[in-house]
Amino acid sequence: MKICLLNVLHDALDKRMYHKIARSLIDAGHEVVSIAPGADGAAKTLDKTGGVCFIPIPAAHSFAGRLVSVARLVRLGKRQRADVYIAPEPE
């Protein structure tokens, strides 16, 4: 099953999102894509050791920035055509 994690505020390697959720899903045999703020905003990088595909987005520093990030997450998430989406933040 393909699972997509969507984050506006948490870094891609956040303890809860990466180490608890993403790694557990990978260990259970699922394909995981994490769309989250990345350090350099690169288009796409791959976590070769863990099997999680990261798609970085720019960090949001204001309320307006969060709204823009939510729209970006929706657009990028739809492209993944995942079976399940996990978006734990209130935005």
C-alpha cells in the first residue's frame, strides 16, 4: 500500500513523523512518501537507507505561508496517488 505523509510544520526527519510513523510503515512493507519542509527545498531526494521517498517543500514562517504550504501539499499529495494520506497537523 502506498502511504503519503503530509506536513506543513514538521521537518521531514521529525522524531514522530519519520522515526515512529514512516519507519513503522516501511517495516510493515508499505511504500511511504513524506512531503514536508526540507532544508534546501530541492525538488526530490531519496532516503536510500530507510526507503522513504522525501519531497521537500519550503518552510512556512507565517500564517499566510502555512496556507500556501497547505495548497502546495494538496497539489503534491494528489500527484502521489496514494492509498492513504496522513496529515496530523491542524492546518
